[in-house]
Amino acid sequence: MKRISLSREDMQPLLEGLAILGTGGGGNPEWGRMILENDLARGRSWTVVPLESVPDGWTIVSGGIMGSVKALESIGFGKVLEDWEKDFTLLAVTRYMEKLLGRRIDAVMPFEAGGLNSPIMLTLAARMGIAAIDADGLGRSAPETQMTSWHGLGLELTPMPLADSRGNVVVVSRAAEPTYVDEVGRWVVSKGGYLGANNHYPMSGAEAKRTSVPGTFSRALALGWAVQAARAGGKDPIRTAAETLGARHLIAGRTESLKEEERMGFYFTTTIVKGRGPDAGRTARVVIKNEAMLCLLDERPRVIFPDPIYLLEPGTGRGVMSVELREGMDLVLLGAPAHPRLREAALSPAGRKAFSPARFGQPDLTYRPMEELPA
């Protein structure tokens, strides 16, 4: 079976690429670095398998940690990582899923591409002695569990076991509404120390190949190496990122205002970016729910989730996290078409509900591919 090699030298470009792909979310890449360094220090290694190489009969699941960014920061991620060596909640909940399914799990797959939430699945796979699949349900990050190519293309999210940091386990066996599962998860975590883990989307290898977005790790790695090479070689890393991503320039400017709040485990922000230089006189309004979900240019929709909006630092091309945004910060926004599989999912009957702009406070909007929206 074909495998993708990840070495210590790949760590920085991998995290750099994942941070960009995270569209403002996907978790702090510094925490992702701590996870990977901890694995290497403890002699763990990662086996990554391309999506097309997955045997049809494999049993594959996804999942991840759940919780408040503020809770992780208040505890300290180093302490969290230390505690995971004694009791890794994500491993415990994945073993619980094996009991529910009545069979061994052969591989795991990230829910999304992001600086923390992709590495977390690498360490889960390493601790279980199984493979991580080079694919996910988005090719970017998203704030809610039902916002995936898997759901939009007909896979069941449930059963979903959830475990909190206090040892409580709740199983959602079936959900009549796709948003119910995520709402239960947020409630469980909020009652259990604001930290926990879940496991979901059990699927066969054949189903994974039909519904997943390929290239989580390989694409991030290529992107990270390209941006780093541009930076080191005196080339424009923003242009390099745009070319590698197949993205279009939206605006380069300065963050003029931020309206922020944390609600039910989500980080909500509306950011106004005033154009500078060639973009002087233009204004972007970005709606963020953990990740960038909508970009309006001069108050006209220009990019709507699931098409990605990349938040980049001018000069370096570094992916900016939504929690980093501050008034007066310079920012470059790029927009790109989502992977065709994710778009197909978003336009399906199930996806129209699960991906609805109403989920990020825009009930009057309907998703349209960015190339169909006026520039």
C-alpha cells in the first residue's frame, strides 16, 4: 500500500500550510506543533495513506477534540498535553466507537484541514497503531460537525459518542436534524469542563473514497513548502500562496473594526477591512464563525461558505487565526472555489440545510459558487 512520509523536517511547512487552509480556524498551529513534537519525543511515528489507496473494506472514522479556546488557554496546552499521556479523551472515545460498531477501526481521518485539528488525528492514529488518511470532509475548516462533504453526500454522522474532560460519555444514536448532533456536543462540553472529544462519521473505505476531499496533509505540505521557499527567496509569498491554492485576490488592507463575542463554544466576529494601495476605496466585511464564512466586497457577497476565504499576513503569507484579529492589523484576503466534492455536497438537499448561511447569521443568503457572484 502506498504511504506518505512525514518527517521532522516536514513539520513546519505542514503546520504552515494547515494554518492557511484553516480559513481562520482549525485550531492554533502552535498547539499542533506541540502535539507533533511530543509524538516525536516519545518515539511515535505517523503512517499517512493516500485516499485512493484505501481498501474498500476498511472501517474509518473521524472525530476530534471539542472545547472552548479560552478553556484550553486557561489550563495551558502544555498541561493538557501532559494529561493526555495519562488519559487521552479522544482515544477513549474512539475505543468507545469500536464497541458501538462491534469491529476494529482500521484508520482515522481528520474532520477538517487545520493547524490543530489535523495533527490531533495524526497523534490518535499513532497511539492506536493505525493509519491516518490523507483526506478530510472539507479541505478547509468549518465550525459545525454537519458541514462536510460526507454529510452532504449521504453518509450518516451518527452514532457519535462524546466524552467530556470529567469522564462522562454521551452517545447520539440518531439525529432527525443534522444540526442536532453538534448542538448536543456543545452542550455536553459546556457541562463537562469545556473540554472533550467526539468520534463520528463511521464509513467504509469505499464510502470514504466516494465522499471525502483528498489531500489534507499532502496539499498542506506542498503549500507550506512553497510559501516558505518564496519567503526565503525574496519572492511574494502571497502571490505564491494564491497560485498554489488556485485563489483570487479579494482585498489587501487594514482591519478597521471588529465586533467579537464567544457564544456556545463558537467565536463570532464581524471584521471590516479597508483597502489600501491598489485596493484603496474598497471595503470588505468578513463574517466569521470560528472560520471565515462570508466576504462582502463593497457590501456585495463575493465569497460564501463553503468556498474558502484565506486570511493572510502581508509580507509573510502566514495564515492568520480569527482569534488573532485586532483593529489596525494589516490583512490580505484571498478567495477560492471549494473542492468540487464539497460544492456538490453543499448543493445537495441535505447540504443546503447543513451548510445554510443561516447557520452563520445570514438567513437571507443562498450559497452560490464565487465565480457566479459579481466581482
